[in-house]
Amino acid sequence: FVSRAFHDHVNLNKSEISEESFNENVPSANFRPILAHITTNSDNELDFGSHDYYVTTDKDGNDKVVYEEQPIGVIDGTKTTIEYDEDAGVNRAVLHGYLYDEYCQDAIEILNRRGTVDCSVELCIRELSFNNENKTLLLDDFYVSGLTLLSKDTAPGMAGSNFKIDDFAVNAETATFDTNNKLVETLEKLTNILESFDIKDNSRKEETRVVNKDFEEVTETEEVTETEETTEEEVTVTENESEETVDETSEETTEEETSEEDTETESENEVTVEEEKKDYSISVKYADKEFSISLQEKIYALSDLVNATYADSDNTWYGVTAYEDYVIMQDWWSGKYFKQTYKEDGEVFTLTGDRVPVFAEFVTQDELDSLNDMRSNYAALKEFKETAEKNELHAKREEILANENFASISEKDEEGKFINKDFEKLYTNMDNYSLEDLEKEAKLIYADSNMKTFAATTEKSQKKSTVKVFANVNKSKKDNRYGNLFSK
């Protein structure tokens, strides 16, 4: 295949790669995979997907990212070139490589049907910065982790990035060579390699630093080794006179070549580990939740929103960590942190409310244990204080209700229960009142009780009446109803 995979300068997603960074990191594409997710497009045709993945949970309850795109080929870095695109004014990385014909027949069928397809390079960022003038994100250091083929419904992040199957033919002139000259050239390269490994064996740490710093150097060494092995095999068949020489050279250098392979293996492992650390250091905490858009798109959108809102006015750049309904933004210059909520409406994100300062502490394990003890003790002290204050207030409430002014309503019967039911209810719920409100309620009950007592006393006094006798009770003779009118 052949692919114009990515270019320098400003991309469609407002990221930017300088020419220097571009030239330094293009070789990292060597041996990287060609990725594709075989699915269907909007026309229900078999097609590629995009950078597709989903989040699940493993047996231990940890979040696990599962990539739906799978390797269908590999990039051959020995054929990588850089060409200048006059129309676009950019340098393009032209990658070549091979597809796994037997293991990706659907991908081959899609490529044969569509011809040229869009693609998207996957870059792992080691260092980045923000160009405040151009409002672009500068990718200062990175490496290529893969190349993903895209469906007809998905646009590439870099304009002009494409991929197609490339027919190739062997040129007879380039396929023939002078055996003697090739043997001499191979032996010279082998000598130089052995001398370089003698130096590296004396300082393995230095070798590790060189390998980690320049992945391209390891690639060149592997290419030469493959060429030497091929040449040795062909020369053995065609040159009898040189056979013994080649065998002796091979025997003398067997142990050193073994050491070379081990060293390269260790170095490659070290490179892989370092890349993984850098990859995971730029991590995002997320919940096991499905979004209408991809999680990466959501993070980019919120990051652009935060920096478009605050970066210019604060003259800084904010690193953004996205959570389900809020973001934490870090000022890269001052190190200050802020928290602000946001709302999501489809693919539109809006910051809500005011941002508030939040703080992060970096402590050792001993310091963390001490802080946890302090927090635990603080909770116990707080609980003790609240209990003491509650008991003190309860005692004051009891003192109010025990006042002699309320003696008439606080009387109890033979069973020890309050006779006045309103007062009994107030006494039971005294802790629900403030001191002032409790005293007011007690006075109201007292006044109501006195009014009822006064009314009952008045009614009783009205029922008592005096009988008045107007006749002479000492007279034994009854009075005539007509008086003395008819008396003789």
C-alpha cells in the first residue's frame, strides 16, 4: 500500500506540527500497524469505521478499554519518504507497507471497491504547548502509534490524508548486483556494527539512553542485519571461495550477535515501557457510561471551550480533566486549579455557574496517614462538641419549663404524668424549639390554662343565688289575701 498519512503545519483540528518536529518523528512510523474496524456505513455497505472503542469492566471491577479496530497490516519504514505538497503548502509523510491478504480479506475487498480511502494517523504526544497567537496546539514531540482507515462517512483530521493499495514491480536492474562487491560492503558494515557494540557493551546504560532517544537508530541496525543475513545466504550458494570466510566470520560473531539481539530486545522493551508510561500519564478519569459522541471528542470539546473562555483573559493555557458533569482546569503557568460545572446538549457543551478555586495536595504516605488521623479525630471532636452543646441546651430548656411561674400547668397526677396535655406535648418536644420560642409557647399554654380556670370559676359563682323572704316568718297567723278589708 501507499499512504499520504499526515503532514506538518496546522491541521483541521487546530493542532500544529512544526517542520523540525515533523522531520524528527516521521521515522517512528516504522513497523507500526495499519488499523481498521470492519463495519457498515450509512449505505449499509461493508466499510471501515473510525478510532472505535468502548469501555467495559474486567473481572476485578476495573475499567478496561476495548479497541474495535484491529491490525490488518504493517508500515515498512525503509520506504518512508517526505514530499512537498505545493498546493497545500505542507510536507507530507508518504508511508509504504504491507497488508495481511489472507487475514483481512474484507479490508482488501473494501479497498478494491473504494480505491482511495481517507485515513487518520494516531499520534502519542510526549510534549505539547499552546500557540496563543494562532490558537493552535503545538505537538512538540510525539511518535506514530498506528494508522487507521476511515469510512466514507468520516472525514480525516488532516486534509489530504489518504490510503490505497499500491501495485509494485521488481526492476531487473535493481534486482541484480555484483556478489563480490556486495560481500565486501556487507563485511564492512558488519565490522562497523561489531565495533559499535563493543563500545555499547562497555556502557549499557548509555546504550539505553541512545535507543530511547532515537528509535530510528535501532531501525537502521535491524535493516542492516536483515540485509547481511540475506547476502550471506546468497553468497554461500554462489561463491565457494568465500564460504569458509563467511562461516568463520559467522562463528566468531555468533556470541556478539546474540548479545546484540538481546540488547536490542531489551532496548525495544525499554522503549515500549517508556511509551506506555508516557501514554498513560496523559490519562482521563471516566465513568462506565455511553456518550452520544466519543469520550475523546467530549474531552477535546471541553478543553477548547475552557481555553476559549479563559485562556486569553488569563494569559495562560488550561489543562482540562473532564468528569460527568464538571471539569477541573489547571493553569499550566501558576499551577492553580479551578472547578466548574457544564451542561451537555447533544454535541454542544456550555459552561454553567461560576468557576471556583480548588486545591490539590501532594503528600507522602506518612503525611497522608497523619492527615487521615487528624480528620478522624476532628470528626470525633466535632461529634463530642455537638453532643455537649445539645445537652447544655436541653438543660436550659428544662430549666425554663421548671420555672415556678409555670407550676400551675406543670402539675402531675399520681402516675407522674402531666395533667395539662398541651404542656406535656411541649415538654416532650422541647428540643425542637429555640430557648426563646420554648418560653413563648409555655407562656401561651399558661395563659390559656388561666383563662379556662377563670371562666369555670365565674360560671360556678353565677349559679349560687340568695332567697329573699318579704313576709314575717315569726307570725303564726297566715295573712289574708285581702288584708284587713273584710275583718270584723
